[in-house]
Amino acid sequence: MARLGANLEGIKMKRIANMTWTSIAVVLLLLTQTACSTLTALDTRHQLIVSVPDQKMILLENGTAVATYTISTAKKGIGDTPDSYKTPGGKMEVAEKIGAGSATGTVFKDRKPTGEIVGPDAPGRDPVVTRILWLRGLEEQNKNAYPRFIYIHGTPQESLLGNPASYGCIRMRSADVAELFDRIGVGALVTVTEQTVDQLLPVSKTAAGPVPQG
């Protein structure tokens, strides 16, 4: 009887061990699939180039310029020092997308909708509206972009677009940022440069006909 009990106990322990290893294998498989899904989801087809002198942003799709938007960078210029209220220069990426499905003019505070909606050029109002594309720096010169909360976002002060007017972020019309939000994904490259649009466009292929203006 003692031998039978020992055999049964051994079988039980083997089953437990097999179940444990099976569970570990399932967890590892799920983690691998999640990691692969995250990697494959990164947007490598689109790139944004921001021309500071022209206050324009070019959208490239597979290297071809497909749209140009009027924007506003910081009125204090280019830089990445914390509390400088400047727009970081150089290469960055879209780290997070916030606001999908929100109504045009939706006000965000700390990246959360407040429930308020503000129309274009509402007097005395300057909140973040409609959509947020949160940027992460990829170079030493813009390493503080993410912790400084540098976004591409909608602004109600649309009459100021085309001039440096922000406190560090890149501002767009609500209609433009909503359209852009739907076109690009996390991982899309964003380059802020002192070059003009005329200097930039010959570097890339251009779509047939004029590039749509935003």
C-alpha cells in the first residue's frame, strides 16, 4: 500500500509539473504575440516634417508628399530645455494617440476630455482640443519632448496658425488634426527643421499634381 501511495503521489506531482510548464508556455506565447503585435503596429509608412520658417507641416506617405498643413510652433523658438516654452527640433516619433472619436473642439486637460466643446477662435480661450499626438524625442536635442508633454494638437486659436504662437507644442486646425489622427499611427516619424518647404519637397517624391494644402 505504501508503494502504491508513493506511485500515486509521484504521478500527481508529475501532472502538477506538466500543468505548471504548460501554463508558463501559454503565458510566454501570449507575451510574444503581444510584443509582435505591438511591433507590427508601428507606423513606418508615414512621416511628418515641420518647417519652422514656413509654419507648415508636410505629411509623407511612403516618401511621397500627400498633404501640407498650416501649423504653429512655439513663439519662443526651437529648444528642448524644460520650462523653456520652445518646440523641440530634430527627429521625434508619435508615442501616443489620444482623443479618438471625440467631437471636434473637445477640450482636453491632462489628456482627458473635460466635457466642454470650444469652437474655432472662441474669445479668450486657448486649450488643447480635438486630438492629441504625444511626441517622444529620438535624439539628444529633443530627449525632453515626452516628459515636457509636447504634442501635435488642435487649437481653437485658428486665426493665429501660420505664425509661431504656441508654448512648445505644434498646433493645428481641429479639422486638420482629426484627419491627420486617422491617417497616421503610433511610431510615425516627426521631424522639426529650420528648412523651408521649398527646400524640403525636392528631397522627397511628390504626389501627382499639387500637394493638398491644410
